[in-house]
Amino acid sequence: MKPIAISGDIIQQGDKGFDRAIMDTLFNQWEPGRRPDMMVTPKTIDDIIDTIHYARKEGKHISICSGGHSWSANHVRNNSVLINMRKFDTYEVNREAMTAKVGPGVGGSTLLTALFDQDLFFPAGHCKGVCVGGYLLQGGFGWNGRKLGMACENVIGIDVVTANGDYIHANEHHNSDIYWAARGSGGGFFGVVVAFHLRLFKKPAYCGSITHVFDIQYLEDVFRWAHEIGPSVPDAVEFQLLTSRKVLKFFGPGIEAVAPIFADTKDELEEAKAFMLNSPIKQKAFFKTPYLKANMSSMYRFVMTHYPDDHHWGVDNMWTKASIDELMPYLKGVVETLPPAPSHMLWLNWYPPKRLQDMAYSLEDNIYIALYGTWKDANDIPNYGSWAKGWMEKANHLSTGIQLADEGLHQRMAPFVAAGNLKRLDEVRAQRDPNGLFNPWHSRPALTL
């Protein structure tokens, strides 16, 4: 018998298939060692409201899942009710207003590919399968994000069910505290978002990329060049380095220098191409492409060669403004100890602008470094499970914090919003969720203000 009379699905501990159902919510197949008491998959807003009232009555916490791409399995908690939002997977586009209303269970790649076909654009995430729910809450580093801003900056409103079971709309004028908190609090948000209202953009006139691939012997040359050129890379470029033991899936250890480009004019395109085409080290690359036009489907296919399904993952990251001389020993150490491909290190050239919006999202820096250790066999957890965490601990003195998209807060505590914003998040949570109904992050820094 269902413990709640709702139209959606319920599965509880002890039910046949319960463990498999919980693990099926996870992209990361590393067993988290935790289980909720039940999982509710609502079909309606009333289902969500009834579930919240039930959890409050029973003294259970609530976690939320949209696409399940939390590396740390943030939504799988003990003594909890897990609300799986996968059936909230519809969207509406208003071309005249250049807006969209999008359910949290909509895949970002699904949305962007559809928008692309309509000559529209939104800075959705880079990986297929990532749904907009968690992606937008944690900030949203997406395609063309250096130009269009963080994805959460383009959230103009949310429809949300609060800890009291109230269904409300929040934007900069109404319930502005909830709106502020939703843009950057990630898995620590204290409400169930049922729809995001998004600002859309025109599709860039030119979309494509340039790729140079280097043997690992040129590691120091490549990273010194990347660090030097970083501040001058045009905003239309998402310049990144991906280092692995098997570049382009078929070759040996090396570095893929990839420059996706989203340009609105021919002049902007030529400016965006120049830093790669005029690179002083391009002759050392054993594989080079010219600028190649691309659609979003092909870009997603390339990205997903680095993120296969049905793998175990140990992931961690850091923001930094350290010098290349300070970083180099750690970069070399990471590369020397890389687990087998498709494990990799990502270096993302960011150099953020000054954010004009007041929102919970508040921590970023010039360079983003993320480590993605992955393996197929659960028996390899002792070999690779602490690799990413261990190197980030060693380089912690060079870090200015982390981003929530690649958090490993179940293994290592690190700052993910500015201290003042964390204090304000605590204050909003105390007012909106005073009894702590919604699970917070796995770990968080102590306030030092």
C-alpha cells in the first residue's frame, strides 16, 4: 500500500527492485552506501505538496533528483524521501518573448538541440543526460557561457514548492530571497523547483571548433602557453585542455587543446580563431584541425567520448589564480598518476567578468581545473577512488574554492560560495526551512565572518 495517496510512483525499502531503482537514478555507478526510505516520482504539483507534508509528518528529510549526475550522489541520503523529478520533462518556448518555461527533468542537450533547430540558444550544459534541475541550481557552466554568462544568470524566475508545501513563483520582485538562493546553492537548495523560466538568445551565426592534439612530452610547453594566453582569449571561445592516457580515444598519452567557438559576426569569428591558428606551439601538435563548423549534436558526441555510461567516478575540482610555476609540479604529478582513460584532467580557461546580478552563485576564478577518475570495475575503487581528492588536497593552498558541478563534498570539504553568501543562504534557509526538511550539502565550510 502506498503511504501517500498520489498519482505518481512510490517505491520503498523492502520493495522488489528498490536498490536497482535508486542506483538507476545515478550516472556515477560508485555505490554510495546510503539509501532513502522511499523514492517518490511525482506526476503533478499536488503529488509534490502531498509528499512534503508526508515527510514533515514522519520526520523525514527530503532530497531531490532531476537527472542524477551528481558525482557525489548528493540526492541519495539516509532517513530521507527522495523526490525524483524525471517526469517533469516538458518545456514551452515563446519565440516572441525569447523565453522558455522548462521542467527540471528536461535534458539540457535535448533543450539546446531543439532550440538550435529554431535558431535559438541557451547556455545548456556540455554533457548529454544532464537535466536542467541540478544544472541551473548549481550555477551552470554551459556552451557559450563566457559570453552569455552563467546559465543561472539567465533564469528569470522559478516555480517552486517550499518546505511549507506552498506553491509559489519567485523572481527578482516576488519571493526574491528564494530566487536569490536558487541561483547557485545547488544540492543545498531548500525547495522543489517544478519549472524554470529562462531567457533565450539568438543562435550564434558561427558555431564550430579548432582542435590541436599534443603528445604528453609537450605538457610543459602546452600548459605554459595556455596560462600565458588565457587572459586574452576572446569571450566567444571556450578554450580548454583535456589530458588523458588515450587522446582522441585511439592515441597514447597526450593533451587535447580544444577551442569551441560561438561567434555572432564574421569579424568575431576571425578574432576567435586567431589565437589557435597563430599559436607558437601549434607545430608541435601531431593532429590539427582547421576551424570546422559543427552543430550541437556533433559537439555533444565529442564531449561524451570523455564521459561514458556505466562507470565509477571519483571527481574533484578547484578554481585558481596561481602562477604556472606554482601549478606545474601538480600538473605533472596528476598526469604521471592518471588512471586509465577515459579518466582525464580538464583545464578550463575562464577569466570571469564581474557579475552584475546578486545571487548565491559567487565563487569563480581565472582557471578551472577538474580531475575525473573513472573505472569500470568496482574492485578498482581502492586503486583510483581517492586519486582526484588526493591531488586536490595537495594543491589546496593554490585553490580559491570549487564549483558545485564537479563537487566531491562527500570526500573533501571546500568552499563553493563566497563566505558572505553562505551566511545569507543560512539566513534564508532558517526562514524558509526552519526545521531542516531539505537535506543540505554533504559538507560545507564553517562561517568565519
